Amino acid sequence: MNSPGRRPPTSSNERPARAGSERPARPGASGQRPPRPQGDRAPHRTTRPVRQFGPGPDGLPQLVLTRRGVERWAAGHPWIYRVDLEGTPTLEGGEVVRVIDHRGWLLGKAFYSQTSKIALRALTLEDEPVDEEFFRRRLDQADALRRHTLPGEKSYRVVHAESDGIPGLIVDRYGEYLSVQFLIPATEKRKELFTRLLVEQFKPKGIMNRSDVGVRGLEQLPQEKGVLYGEVPPTVSYAEGLVNLHIDLLNGQKTGTFLDQRDNHVRAGHFAFGEALDCFSYLGGFALQMATRAKHVTAVEISEPAAEQIRGNVKLNGFQNVEVVAANAFDFLRDAVDEGKRFDTIVLDPPSFAKNKDAIEGAMRGYKEINLRAMQLLRPGGYLITASCTYHVDEARFEEMLESAAVDAKRRVQILERRGAGMDHPVLMRLRETRYLKCFVLRVL
Ligand code: SAH
């Protein structure tokens, strides 16, 4: 998790990286130093006319940051909001741009978005070319992490956007197949380039494009999905921990399924015993791992087609001890409490309850309700593996909710693990949005 007190890579009064040895590039630059900045007294948004800068020495458009924008950039924030740009750029969106301060000093390079509130997504702090070779190196760097930390694994997130230095690009690997999302104009425009690089690097049999995702709306990009390269069969199977799963890359959720929970699925398998319950099961990721240890598992999923897929995955692995219930988990938990049922291991992995800040309170009530009921349902010594993928609810807030649920349930609760997504979903320091998944392992006494 980002720690707010951490010293930024460059403090804001240090001079930002200069464009190699070259002078600030501006049209007709005479080679003289630009005027001195106005120092601390200058307002963050200047009232004097902003100097216009033409293209830089590499021909790329140059965008000027306000003082506050410069401070954010210097403090290592990889996103710059539109309000922190001087003037209104007349660009189309999707360009790589040079990011400069009002004197013309180069701060780095970024992807530009024309409609999103996030105008710039940092690519580099250096004056280096952002070309095919640049993205090849970033892909290779991303791949190196997975090969080192997940040797032998064939299913994992290959590229986690900003966290892997390629903003707006998600690539998931399911065995021989890749599933990708282009989230911003810059990656959408470079679809062919990324497809070519991914084929070169991973030699997949097929690549599915799953750019049918809400955030593209903020960029005025249409929803799109379909095969991008090679062939992708309607059902792809992949291994996770001790089980195999069938997924549908064209119609499954996200890029097919929730790879971010992979390590937690496996971990839940280690803890599982006795009578187990997996709520919000989707394709049974948690239920199947738990079935390898628990005596009996109940998987609860509201969507009938998803429940049918869980049944298929149960059969695929030859389990006899899994029951799939197509029901609302809120009702299931309430009824189970009323009927005096008991469990030894419970997983709660609901969908995001709060898509924005205004929805947080309602989300907290939802989390508390299911966690309270789960605590009531556990026999003493039982385990609760409880997750939240809502970015707007951070770990501290989630933990407070769990404390309050434990008090109301009148149970003594131990925190055994505070987990997140796996290492194939690295958290980028200074970009809290990349730390969205929380997963606590609790023991309820
Ligand atoms: N646990 C899964 C991912 C869960 S995603 C995994 O690890 O792979 C959330 C799932 O909850 C979706 O499949 C969605 O259909 C289901 N869902 C949403 N609301 C629900 C509800 N009220 N009761 C039960 N399932 C629900």
C-alpha cells in the first residue's frame, strides 16, 4: 500500500529532469535559458498568458503542466488531471506527448487522453523514444516478473496496465490463449502494434479482445469484443492450484474470469475444512479449491448461467462433494442463520458494491450484513475468507467494518492474513487505484 509519508522520488523544488543536454525546445529557441520561474509566490495556475510551445525536437506535441501539475508529477503521480494542464490542447487523444513545465523543461513523456478527466498517463521520466522497442522492453519486463515469481504457471495477468508501465493495457494469459483490454485511446490506437508484440513474445494460439468494459465510455471509446488474432475456442481450460477450470473468453466476466483472486483461491483451499460455503462464486474459483480439502462445499451464485458453469467445472474435476445453489447470497445467508445452519469455512467475494464515492455508505452496509451473518454461521475455530474489490473502500475501512461485524456477532476474531491480488497484479507505488483488492483471512472463535 502506498504510504502517504513516503518521500517522493524528486522533491518538488528540485529541478525536474532536463531533456538530455538540450535546451528547452520552443519554436525559434535561441539557445538562451528561458526566463526564471516565479518562485514560490507564483500561483499554481498562472494568470499571465501561457507561452505556447510547438512540437519538441522529436516532433512530439508538448503539453505544459501548471505549477500544481509539476508538483504532482515531481512527487511521482503517474496521472495528471486535465485541470493541471495549462490551456486546452488541440489534440485528438491517444498521442504520446512531451510533458513540460512552463519554462519548457522536459518532465517526461505520457499518453494523452482527450475526454477523460485523466489527461496524462506517465510513460517515462526520460527523454527516450516511445516506440515499438520501448513497448517491447516494457512487455519483456512484465513477463520477467511473472516468469520469476510464478515459474511453471500458465495462467496469470501478463500486463497490469500502469503497474507494468503500459497504461491502459490489460493482458491476461489463460494457457495458450491471451485475453486483452485496450482501455484508453492510446492503447486502442496501437492495437495492431500490441497484438504483434504479444504474438512475438508469447506465441499464443489466439488472442481475444475484451474491450467491452465500462471505463472505455469515459474515453468515448465504443464497447468491442472479438477474436483479435488466431483462433479462440468457445471454451478454454486452464489450471489453477489443484483444479482445472473451463471458461468462456468471449462472454465471461472481465477477460474471462477473475485472475486477481487466483492466489486467494488456492489459499482458501489450504484453510478449508469441514462444511464450507462459497458465496458469490461465479465459476467456482474458491469452491473448487475448497472441495479438495473440505468435506462438503456449497457454492452460491445468483446468475443461473454462471451456476451452470460451476456445475460443469465440478464435473470436470470429478468432485462429488460440491452443491451449487443459484440464489441471492444475501437471502441465502439470512435464511441459513434463521435455520441455525453451521459452517466451518466461509468465503465472501461479492462484486464491487460501490462504483463511486457516493455509494460507499451503502456498500459498507452490504459488506457488514454479509460478514456479520458469516461470523454468526461459523462454528468456533472456523475460517472466514472475506474479500472486497471496491477501490473506494480501502483496507483500513474494510477492517473497521469487520471489527464492527465481529462486535455485533459477539464473536472473538483473529486476523490471520491481510491479502490482496497476486503478484501478477503488482501495486504501483503512488497509484492507489492499483491496490483495489482486499482479502482477509479470519479465524472466528
Ligand atoms: N468469487 C469469484 C468472483 C466473484 S464475482 C471468483 O473468485 O472467481 C461476483 C459474482 O457474484 C458474480 O458472478 C455475480 O454474478 C455474483 N453475484 C452478484 N450479486 C450476487 C448476489 N446477490 N448473490 C449471489 N451472487 C451474486
